[in-house]
Amino acid sequence: MKFVALISGGKDSFFNIYHCLSQGHELVAIGNLYPQDESIDEIDSFMFQTVGHDIIDYYSQCLEVPLYRQKIVGKSSNQNLEYSHTQNDEIEDLFKLLSTIKRKHSDIEGVSCGAILSHYQRTRVENVCDRLGLTSLTYLWQRNQNDLMLEMCESGLDARLIKVAAIGLNAKHLGKPLQEVYPHLLKLNQMYDVHICGEGGEFETIVLDCPFFKTKKLEIVEQKVVTHPGDVFYLKLKVQIVDKQESSFPLLSPPPLLEHGLADATQSDHLHDDVAAPSPMSTYSTYTPSVSVVDTPSKLFVSNITSNVGTVEGQTEGIFKHLHSILKEYALTFNDIQHVNVLLSDMTLFARMNKIYATFFADIYLPPSRICLETEISTTIQVSCIILKKIHPKTGIHVRSRSYWAPQNIGPYSQSIIDLQRKYKLASLSGQIPLIPATMTISENNIAFNTALSLQHLDRVEEVIGVTNPASIICFVTNSAFVPIVVDCWNHYADTRERVSTSLRENLVIAEVSALPRSADVEWGGFSCEELCASYDDDDDDDDDEAATIFEEPKFDSFEYYNTCSIANGSYRFISLFTSDINVVQDFLKNQSSFVTLLTSEFLQHSQFEYFPVRKVYNVEGKEYKFCLIVRQEESSKTYGG
């Protein structure tokens, strides 16, 4: 795609351009924001590097593309992590800049941004891009900083330190190239946890030359050290344009699709097993389940909403209007929804459904996470969701930028929404399919590779939100022959992740369905958890005794296989129950007050749980059962039918 690059003069903005070019994108313009008072070098913007702004004009000659500039008039008025339109904020100056560029270059589709770790910077560029119908390109996002700095040093990038503001860095380091200061930065990282790439504001750089500068580069002819309050030093530079020999530049290689720990998981012994014929359709498709509403102290579970209106658009609108009426009854809104399961009878209807779905979450900056798949249902669409009663402050991750990290979200859903309770965090995880993040195309590798890649996407979401323990994970496949490969991959993953204990590695359900988004063959989703030990270690003994009495470890001996994930001394539990005996299921469901999701291909008349029809269901060992019940156990749950 054609793109405009936001530049500050620093290494990150230029190195991201290099990766954009290496990914086949075409640079057509560059943009920069600079102080309203041009005599000021440093305005301490939360968003923009301004030191060295007086040499930005030269880069247009170096890159042979037009430069557009916008004065920074606004302040950092909106300092929330997720940005929304705010008058007199500096991000509105960015909006003005990109709006101008888009008017001049109507064919641009992307915006290059050099964000590495900063959610603050990323979300603001994404906000502006969304408003203008553009895609944020952030190929440095979440890269290992040491690997990234080494790559910069070896690429031929000539970037000099122009500002220092960290322990161990002083005026003598100004003007030095990255290659020279890298060993010192590595030492400071080991001693003081200084960010090697300067992501903590430790230093800023100015680029004099890049391999993709065509026939011109910059040369420093004069420099003056300026002392800023707080042991901060920066350079006031005078530069000139000089000629360079024109030559083709080597394209940068992307990082490996699979990190080392998961690459070995692609060597499954079952890789060459024969692919089975699709499992037969169930009788479920003739049955429409009743709407279920389960009210617990912290959550509301609304399940099995359907509609009989003729078109998929009409059904989608009817379903969400029904959901709105339920939310209103409980004084809740669409902003309180944590997660949505969308079941379709035909995946080719996805785009039509999604267009209407998006209208109900259009003004929500962290829309709910989502799993969407095709399975045998009696209507076109069936929706179930989890609503949080105490969601403020709302937290999660909604990455809309294209990168090497994991797939960007294209659509009205977040990668994760976090349920923050006093004793634990519980994160919903959107379904992850084997998309290649840099191109957003489906991997054409074998099922073992794709299983590992999509699981890596899920793992990276857990890592970036800091909620990393598997609580209840579901892997959907489109053929039962893939199940042994999924089991092999999961076991290898658990073996290489210290956080996945023996008990947590059993929190896996595998289900066969008829189709997945983008014709994928595998999809991972579910929930992860993190205990907040400090919040309950100080509880008095009476409270602990009471909790122990309420949450004695349950036994489910009537089931053929079960596993329990107990969170924060039993404050919350996920229980996975497997059986092929319908009588065991029916007995368990009698007077059941906890929320239950039932995955099955069998017909079962009951209204107080989420029906999740699948063709086949398996446990973590790859053993097939007719029924799997996922129970979420919370104190003082109440059940209501509808």
C-alpha cells in the first residue's frame, strides 16, 4: 500500500520506514509536527519528539518525497491510555496534518509510526487512522529491544544521540552513533534497567543517513550542547545536505514467524496422518435454544439470543436490540460487555453480520473480545455474551496497527478485555487464527505450523496485558484429524512456559466445527487469569476460613474426566467436565446456579446455560466425548430463565 511516514528525525521513525519498504509498501510523503514557537527546541510533549525539529526540512530532499508539517498547538489534554477526540489536544494537530496529506494524496492507505512499546503513542495514531480510514503500520511494535537495536546498528542506519535523560548518560554521549553507544546502553540496561532503545525516554536520536536515502544525506557542521533542567542534555545542530553514491538497498528480513520455543512444536508425529472426512451434522440444527440470563455477583451472562427475521442484517439488529433491553433491565450498557460469542450457520454471511454488529460498538474505545465461527444452528446467527458489572476503569488491549507482533484487529472487537476483581484479573481472549501479522493473510503452512502460529498469537496477547495463566482455553478445528496435532502443540507449549503448571496445562478443550473465519483450519480463544496476591494476603483469618468453607475443592466423580482451575484461593473457578452419558449431564444441570457453557453435538432440552453446538469435543488428552460442560463457579450465583 502507499503510505505516509510520520517522522521526528529519530531512529525509530526511519527504521520503521525501512521495514515498510521491505514489506513492499510505497512511501509517497512524510509528515512532521513541530513546536508552535519555532525558537523552542523541546516542548516536553507526551507524544512528539521535537528536539532537532529545525533540520526536518532536509529529509524531503533525502527521501525525494514531499514533506508536510503541522504546528503543535494543542496540549497533552487527554492523558488516558485510550484516546478519544479531545478539543485542544495535540493529537488533533496530528489529525489536521494527516487530513491535509490525505487530501493531497488520496491514494494513501497507510501511516508509518515508529512505536515500540508505547501503548500511549500507538493508540493515538490508531485513533487518527481510524477516523481517516487509514492503517497504522508499526513494524517495530513489541520487538525485543536488544534484537531491534542490533538490527538497527547492522542495517547501515546512521543515527546519532541528540538528547540524553537517563542515569549513566551525559553530555559526552551526545553526537555519538548508535553503533558506538550500543555496548554502553547494554551495560546500563543490565545495571539500571535502562531501555536499550530509549523507550523510557532515556535518549533521543537524529538520523543523518539511511540505506534508502537515495542520493543525499545529512552531515553535521556545527553542534552546541544545551543543558536542560534535571540532568538532561541535548544538541543544537546545524547540518548540511551532502551527496552520497546512489545504490540499491537491501531489504530487511522480518523476524521469524514462530519464536524459537514454538518452532519445535511444528514437528508433530501426527502431521502426516490422513485427513478425516468432516463429522456428520448433528440434529442440533433443528432446535432453537431458549435465551438464558445468569446473574452472578460480578457478571451477567446472556446466552443463546436468536432472531427469526428473514435477513442476516435483520437478525443481527434484532438480536442486539434484544440484548439492549436485557442490559437496560440490569442498568448496564454495551460498554460493559467483556466478551461475545457469535455463531453463524454460514461463514460467508460474516461480512453482512459484522457490518450491523459494528454499529452497536461504534463509539466504544475498547469493544468486547469476540469468538466467531460457523456451526450447525437452526437460525442464521446466535449470540451469547459476558457482561461485567464493575468494569471501571476499563482495561484491555485493542491493537489496530499492522506489525510483526500478532494480527491487528480489523473490526469492532478487542484482543482482550480484563475483568479486574479485588483478588484476581480474568482476561477474555479473542479467537486467534493463523494470520501472518505483517500481511494479514492466512498462513498456507501445514496444520502443525498453523496451530503453533495461532497459539503464539494468543500467548503474545496474554503477555502484553500481563494476564498470562491459562484459565480456560478452547481450540477449534475444522477436522478431527487435527486433534492429535493440537494436543502435541499444546503440550510442547506448556513444557516451554514456566507459568503453565501441571494443573493449568489441563485447561484445554478441543472442538470440531464446520468452518472458521478466513477459511482457517484452527482457532484458539478463551480466558487467562492472574492472581493479585497482595490484595488478599492481608485478609483476616476469619475471612480466609469462610472462603475455604464456601469453596471446598469440588469432586465430579460421575464425570469421566474433569479439570478445575481454581483462582485466588477458590474465589473463582473454571471447571471442565467431560462425559458421554446424557443422564450425568442432566443430573448435574438440575438446580445448577453457576454459569455453564455446553459444547455438544447432541440435542438436550434445557434453558439455563449457553448452548455451543459443535461436531465433536475432546479433552486435553485428545479423547472424544459427547458432552463438555465448562462451569464458571462464583459465590452466591443466581439463575433466571427466559
